[in-house]
Amino acid sequence: MESYRLVPRISREDLDARMTELAGRINRDYAGREILVVGVLKGSYIFIADLTRKITVPLEVDFVRLSSYGSKSETCGEVRITKDVELPVRGRDILVVEDIVDTGLTLRWYLEHLRRFNPRSISVCALVDKIERRQVQIPLDYIGLRIEKGFLVGYGLDYSEKHRNLPGIFEVRFNE
Ligand code: 5GP
């Protein structure tokens, strides 16, 4: 594997403060309703664990795993579900929780797929909104952190399955 170093981008403490803000907004927006949180595996698993513990409206949690075709570093919009949600979606208020929105192609595909099952509403919460390579406009209702570019790891995000367990978020910088 290429040699690289990890540069700190956002600390565990700052992430915690962002989660509190996001959960506060979600609690206000969904007051009197019940949410079905649909977490997109695997990168969002820590984000979901932290965020849901700060949400006070009733919720259920389920997971979907998506596999995008294309090169390792760039998706091409052809997506396959390798693990589907198991709870019923019809008539529910869905909060899709994604790790990173990059080109937007994966999420666009999944939101179109989900709409076919007639949920009452769909909102999207992304830990990271990475804007430089966005190809399709996706309305993101809740955003943890917006960055221009860079490959991030930690807090659930991986590089070749490594570094998910880092408590904060780091940027991978490849050595020349
Ligand atoms: P998109 O279809 O929006 O281009 O792809 C988004 C997916 O690519 C994310 O769910 C994530 O799995 C992966 N991805 C994009 N950027 C990064 C990044 O900086 N770090 C990591 N670990 N994964 C990324």
C-alpha cells in the first residue's frame, strides 16, 4: 500500500458538539412524530450510534448496505443493495444517515429506490458534505461538516477498511 500520513481535521470534541446541534434540530423538526433512521453501512455506524443517542423523539433504526460500481476512489452511479432494510418503510418518516456525500450518485440512486416504497417523508443527514466532485444536486437536510475536497478517515470512515476506529476525523495525505 502507498505510504501516507493522517492529518487531523476535526476532533472528537468538535464532532460531539456538531452531533448535539444536529440532534437538536432533528428533535425540533420531528417533534410529535416518530423517525425510522436508515443508516447506510458501513461508514456511518459510529455517527449513527452517537447521533441517535442525542435524539429524543421516538425512533427505530435499520441499515442498508450499498455497493457502488466504479473505481475505488470514484463511484459511477450504478448501485446495488447488498443488505436491505428489514423494517417496513411505507408511510414512515425516514431519516437516511450517510457518511459522506461526494459525487452524490450513490445517494441519488438510493433515494429514488426508497421513494418507490412510498414513505411519508425522506430527509437526509450526512456526516460530511464533500462538494468539489458533486455531480448531482441532492438536498441535504442535516450536515455534520462541509469540506471542499480530501479523503477522510476515522469516526467510522475507512481507507481500505482501516482507521474506522479513530475517534476524530483525519485527512489521508499521500507521500510523494
Ligand atoms: P458518491 O456516490 O457520493 O460519490 O460516494 C459516496 C461514498 O464514497 C461514501 O458513502 C463513501 O463510502 C465513499 N467516500 C467518498 N469520499 C470519501 C472519503 O473522503 N473518505 C471515505 N472513507 N470514503 C469516501
